[in-house]
Amino acid sequence: MNLTAESLGGLSPERYAALVERDAGVDAVREDAAEIVAEVRARGDDALVEFAAEFDDAEIEDVDITGEAAHAYNVIDDDVREAIEAAASNIREFHEAQLPDDWRADFEGRELGRRFRPIGRVGAYVPGGTAAYPSSALMSVVPATVAGVEEVAVVTPPADEMNPATLAAVYAAGADEVYAAGGAQGIGALAYGTETVPKVEKIVGPGNAWVTAAKAEVRKDVAIDFLAGPSEICVLADADADPRFVAADLIAQAEHDERASVVAVTPSESLAEAVVGEIAARVPERARRETIEGALESDASAVLVAESMDEAVGFAEAYAAEHLSIQAAEEEALLNRIDSAGSVFLGAYTPVAGGDYATGTNHVLPTGGGARTEGGLSVDTFLRATTVQRLDEEALSDLRETVTTLADAEGLEGHAASVDTRFEE
């Protein structure tokens, strides 16, 4: 592993772009993902069974595994079940605080307001593959149930032996249905339905490049949350940060995927060198060493030395991290200078892993700079806002000239007439 501390100001334009303009790998698989989705749309359950054997090396007889989720919840170890329930409770509590109230108000005779209603049927993708993700089941399903979604369907990659913790989390989160369908084929099943899987109105949840490419393919026909790529972290640290903590947080995100992007930026050269040393010492101890090393050696990962904290903050804002960790004495002041981040972790004792599992905030977040324009999964993801208005005769009279003048300017005489008619003798 050749990780070294690099000068931020000395980066070539190409090196800087590799960090700030991160590639999720979607374009490379988009065409193949589209073909898989088309197969599922055309052949339904038969395609799901064939793809399970081809991509997941799993022989499945029934796509519907809802019963297996309930069984898994009852048979997993008590400590795992208790951890799942504790995390679910914290996630539920935080998302309940997000629920908006319907409202009406008087605006000088105009009664105006908003009301909020949940989407009727939602599909959540829960990843599988090289690691189990019960936490992602909680993060996708719990906010939907809090929002009042009537039906929540989950798809997750099949296996001859499904991970019981993931299935138990799906059940604890309150999913109504669970289906064994991973990758692009799972997204296709949710988007268009099969003999077993009824189609949904919106698809949420993280996944690999195939999942993201499939979401991009189906969003012309079904709503999605956003296109998320591999996990990423940016640690903004001052000279007093503990290099052990910074290194541990970088390693934690690197173990997700070889395509993960992990970056630390600091104005302290000594801290940067210490972080590199801690990483070199700690990585060989990790069970997912090869994955971590792959991520750390990619062009999207770095330990950077800035000329000043101002330069470091400028990089963090340009990077627009999925996870932004601020480990510095002036953490609140630095936070106030950052607008673009999916989720922010303040202080030395707030590791990203806390938010990944247990604090209650959502870990389904925008990646690849998406935080410049959107936030992560929330109750809002599952709600529709409708405006409501009422005018009495006097209020309409006050607006009459404004409406008719603008309608005439747009050449929409009928609009103007719809107001004037109400004042004819």
C-alpha cells in the first residue's frame, strides 16, 4: 500500500478532479443493467430465478421470502435482536421529529396552506453481497413507516442461506413484503412488477453500480430517491486531532468497497504523516484488508496537507462529502463554513459508524458530490405536499386586476374570463 501525505496545493488538475469528481462506475454497466431490467419486465419471476442462479449462485423456489424474515427475527441471537431494536427505536425517534404538520394561514384574506400525504407503495433495496447490511434495512424502511406509507416492499439479493440479521432487521423495521431479488433485477422487479412482486411508486435505498444504473434506467417510469455510489468520507482535522481516530474513520469507510473514497485534509503536515502511519499499522489487522487497501490505493482517496485551514475548508466544500467528519477545536465555526455535506459528524467521539448504525440519523446519503444539490433519505422522501387555497369574493376582487393583466399578457384570455365572469351582473 503506497498511501502518502500529499500537498493539496501541489495536486495536478487530473489528481484534484479524481478526488472531487468521483466516478460511481455507473456508466460502465449502464447498458448491461438496462438489458437486465428489460428481461425482468418481459419475463417476470422466471427472469428473477435465472438471474439469482447466474449472479448470486442461489437456487430459489419462491421469490417471496416475507415469512423467512419473520422467522429470522425470532431465531437470531438475543443480543443481535436487541441491537436491531435499539437502532430501530433511535431511527424512528429521529424521523418522527421530522414529520411536518398540515397548516393553513390567512394572507390578507387569502386562506392558503399545505398538507402532507404519504406515498401509497414504496420499494426499498437492501444490499447484500460481500457484507450484510441490516442497518440499511432499518434506514430505508423505518422512515417510510414513520411517514405513513401503506405498503413497503423490500428486495434483497438471494442466497442459499439468507443472512438472518438482514432479514430480521427488515422485519423489525416494519416492511410488509420481502423478495429475494438483488442487483439490477431487483430494481426492475420493483419498478415494473412481476407475477409475485407488485410494482411500486417509488424506489429508495443504496446499492452497487448495477443497482444505481438500474435506478437511472427506471426513473423515467417510477420515482427514485437519488443515484448513490460507493461510500465516502472526508475528515477535516486540525493539528490537535488524534491521528488514531482519523485513521480509524478512514479505514472504516474503506472496508465497504474497493471503490470507496476516503479523504483526510488538514493544515498540519505532522498530523497527516501520523495518520498515514496509523493506517499502515492498522490495516493489516482488519478482516477486510484487501478491500480496504483497494480503496486506499484508488485515485479517489488521499491524505492531504493544506496550506491553511481556509484551504482545507475550501476543499471540503468542493468535495461535498457523503460523510463529513470535523475533528477540530473550532468544530462549530468550521461547520458554519460548510454547506455541502450529506451528514456531518462533529468532534473526536462522533465516528461515522455511530450514524451508520445507532444515533438515529439516516445513512442513505448522496455521494459523488450529490450533497451540493440534495440531502439524504428522510421522512420527506416518502411524503407529497399539496397546497390548499380558498378565496372569498373580496379576496378575489383584490387579486382580479393582477390575474387578468398577467393572463392577457400571456395570451390566455380564458384565464382572465374565469375571473371576470364571477363579477358580472
